Amino acid sequence: MTDIRIRQLFERAVEEYSDMVTGLCMLRLGNKHDAEDCYQNVFLKLFKNTDLLEEGNPEHLKAWLITTASNECKNRFRFLSRHKTECLDFVPLYYNDTSDKELIELVMSLPEKYREVIYLHYYVGYSVAELAKILNTREGTIKTRLRRAREALRIELTDEYQEDINYVKA
């Protein structure tokens, strides 16, 4: 395959999967700058892996990107745990849509294993079976994580709703 064709395939992959990879990195790391670093590493690895681009299987590419992004985030955590860093300021969330901001903040407050399955299931659209394959775990585990995450979100949203009602009554 020619260099021009590979470049076109790469650009199409970046355009199509950029938001998914960025969102996953944001959910795993919780920091825009670290997420951007991981994002760049993921797509640099994709650029170097021309066989994956030539293959032409979008589901395989999508799964590869999720796995690679997950591994990059783990590597970033390892790096940060070994090197002392100071947070200079609070970085606003990547998501600018105010209607989703509250829900995204609640999802971000969940433990990582719940954040990840919620994002991949509801935002990316993977089924439970697909998530089990990608995350290398059983379907029952995925279902349990989804149920627990939904329950935690429901409790938080119900508590906030009750606080809003009590505030209005007062």
C-alpha cells in the first residue's frame, strides 16, 4: 500500500476515533494534560502500526485503540506514582456541554473499574460481551460493574434531587 493511502487511512482513524480515545483517557486519568499525552502516544503507535491500518477491520481497530489507550493510561499512572508531581491548578473537564457536565462529573467520581465500563457501554456503545473480551474478564463481572455503577449514580442523582427540593422549599 502506498504512503499516501496509509496516511489517508490514519487520518480517517484519527477523525473517527479521536473523541472515543480522548474520553477514555480523560475518564481513566481525570486530567486533561495527561489524557492528551496518552492520546498522542496511542495514535503515534497506530501510525507506526501500518499493518493494522491496512487490515481494514474497523472493529479490530476500535478494540486495539481501546486496549492501547487503557495500557497507556496504566503506564502514565506508573510514571506518576514514581515521579512526584504537583498539581498547578484544577483543569476543567474536557466535556463542554453543560447539560452533560453534572453527569460526567458524577461518572468521574466513580472508581475506575466502574467509570471504564460505563463509558465504554453507554458512550462508545459496546455490548457486555464485547466489553468482556476487550477488558479480558467475564460477562458476569461486566454486568456486576455496570449494575453497581448505575446504582451509585442513581443514589447520587437522587440525593442531589432531594437537596434541590429541600432548598426550594426552604
